[in-house]
Amino acid sequence: MNKLMLKAGVFALSVISASVAAKVSPEQAARLGQDLTPIGAEKAGNADGSIPAWSGGFSDKSVDEVRGTNPFADDEILFTITSENLNEYRDNLTPGQVAMFEKYPDYKMNVYQTRRTATYPDSLWPQIQKNAENAELVAGGNGIQNYETTTIPFPIPQNGVEAVWNHITRFRGGAVTRNVAQFPVLSNGDYVPVELKETLVFPEYLATGREEADDNVLFYFLQEVEAPARLTGTVLLVHETINQVKEGRRAWIYNAGQRRVRRAPNVAYDGPGTAADGLRTSDNLDMYNGAPDKYNWELKGKKEIYIPYNNYEIMNPELDYDDIIKAGHMNQDLIRYEKHRVWVVEGTLKDGERHIYSKRTMYLDEDTWTASLVDHYDGRGELWRVGEALNTQFYHVDVPWMAAEALYDLDSGRYISLGLGNEESEYMDWDIKPEREDFSTNALRRAGIR
């Protein structure tokens, strides 16, 4: 990596054994909310002022839904990166981004002023600090112990696998249902949208509380396919575990054609993603998910990168999907980029392990721990797929998440996009009150039948 900005004297960035205690001292944890933000980002801006100081993020509870609103609509484009001026900005781009410019002559990035809008509910701050002092990796880094809340176990990471767990566990609203579309896009731009209803619930947000949940469950996830007709009725249920050494992910699928529920051990790692036409793996969803045990993760340091941020324009319900989904890549006129500091984490496939990606390089936004960009390498070590998250602050509920995510295949010219809800009558519902029974195999069967 060029010009990595290693934070000397702040964090120990060398790779350590995952069996070593990961908790930090009370003195280190006390920095959270002081010179570090409550989740561990540098509070100060950068040297030239292009990244401002974090001043608490952006919150506005008077708004019912952020879809159709753009609080920064008056911001002007600072500059546009194209293939012609690429070399001027190469130091602040990832190899995957550079490859997109080289692959597509019309590819561009509109860069705006940086707004550090990310924030979480205030109630999470003391819990994150408590995690910093108590959370530990279990042997091999394939789980967490002494972890008592729904978000960020390692705000002051000591190694790469801790940083990856921060992405996996980051707060996404506690309990939410979203109606979104997935687009496997051919090289000529043709697509058939897949309509999905997804529900994500952390145990603390069950209507009946954590006492009704399984002790080792990080979250419950239910994904229902509602279109096209040939896939309607397919339902996926996942119980994601915290300590995956103790017990791995539990997954079941209801297949409408067979009309039965079956265990789905292939819903993990490089198993095929739901209705993705071979364009993403199971662990590509949400940029990266699941057990991190197949890779050696190295924390490389920090870098200033232009990443998608505050992407309200692309969520506009007045846009049709045809306005957004184009040949080769999404409509870059609708995507906003800003310069932010990211943690660089490199995962290299362990000896003896198998996965279609031999290496993954993640770029984690310091203000949210979201894997904002991910470069994927094939078995030959060649750059293959480029993942991009369109970061957006859902400021009415204090949740940083994505307006959409995309995974671009550099070899085939195809890509897949997931998360857009422009044409959906109902988009995000943060006011759900699910029961534990809603995530049972009986509920899975009922969801498939109706």
C-alpha cells in the first residue's frame, strides 16, 4: 500500500495471536470520547483540513424517512476523477478503484466536501467502552467472549481480525425490516430485478428481550424472495453466532418448489449468494459477513481514501431502477464520494483452506467500521472483483448503513447491486417488534407458504 499513515504510538498494529487477550486497559479505553470518537476513530481532522474533525455526527429525529431527502443537496462537486486525470488522485484510491477506471472509459467519481455524519445512539457509547475493556477473541479469532452488547467489541483494535469483527458486529438499528431489490446485471446492462424482504434483529431488540434468545446468537436474519415468480417463496433463515468455535452459523432454507425446510450449511463462505446468478458468494453480502477463520487478517494501518458517503441522491424515490443500473457499473452521476480515513485490513487465505478468493483487502471507514471498499483476488492472485458500499447516515434513527452495495466483476464485465429501494412502496421499517418465534423453522415454513 502506498503512503500508509501508520498511527505510531496510538495502536499496536502488528499481528498478534488471536488467543491473546484483546481487551485494552481502562486508561486506553478512557480515550474513547476524548481524542478518539466513542467508537475509536480519530476525532481530529487531517493535516490539510480536507477531512474535518468529528463533531458528533448528524442527527435529525424530525424526519420520518431519509429516502427522498438530501440534507446536502446544495453541496457542489469539488472535482471529478476520470481516466484522464486519474494519476493526480491515485494515492487516495484503492487498486480496485483504479481498475474500474482502467476497465471502463466512462467511469468517474464526483468528489464532494467531507461530512463526518456518522453517529450511533448515545446509549451505545458506554457499552462500547465497556467492550473495549472486556471483550476478547476466542482461540483462532473465530468468535468473541465477554461481549455484552450489539455493537463494536474492539474500538481500539490490536490486530486485523478484531477490526473485521467490528464490521461484522456494527450497529444497524437493532431491529429493522427492509424491502429492497437485487440486480444481477449482464455486461450489456440487462437485468431482472430480484425483490427481497429482509429482517435483521439483534437479540436485545426482540419484543420479549434477550432472555428469550439463544445465548450465543449475535443476530437473527430472515430473507424472503418476493419476485421474480420463479423464485418467489424461497426463504432463508440465519442465526448468526458470536462464538463460532462453540457453534457455527445456523442456516435453513425453505424451498418453494420442494415445499420443505432444510438445513443449509452452504450458506457461508463461498457458497452461492441468494438469487445472485453466480455474481457473489454468501460471505459477500453486507460487503463481508460470517466467520473470519479462513483468512489471516493483517492490520496494515490507515489511509485517506475517496469512498462513497452520504449517498442520499441515489435513494430518491423519483428515480427508476433504469436510471441507476447501467452497463458496466451503476450510474456514477448519482454517487457521492468523499475523502475519509479508512483502516486497511488484508486477509490472505490460510494454508490448507479453500475459498474462491485467495485474498481480500478491506477498507473500513473509521467512523462506522463499515467495509466501504473490498478488493477480491482470485486463486492466481489477480484482482477479480471490486466491492463498494454506498455509505449513508440514516440520521432519523442514528444508524450508519448503506444506500446500496455493489460487487463488480472485472473479468466478465458483469456486476451485482443490492439494497436499492427506490421503486418499493415500503422501504425501511425501524419500528418492528419481532418475537423469538419469528425466527424459528416453523416461522420459516409459514413465510414460504404465504
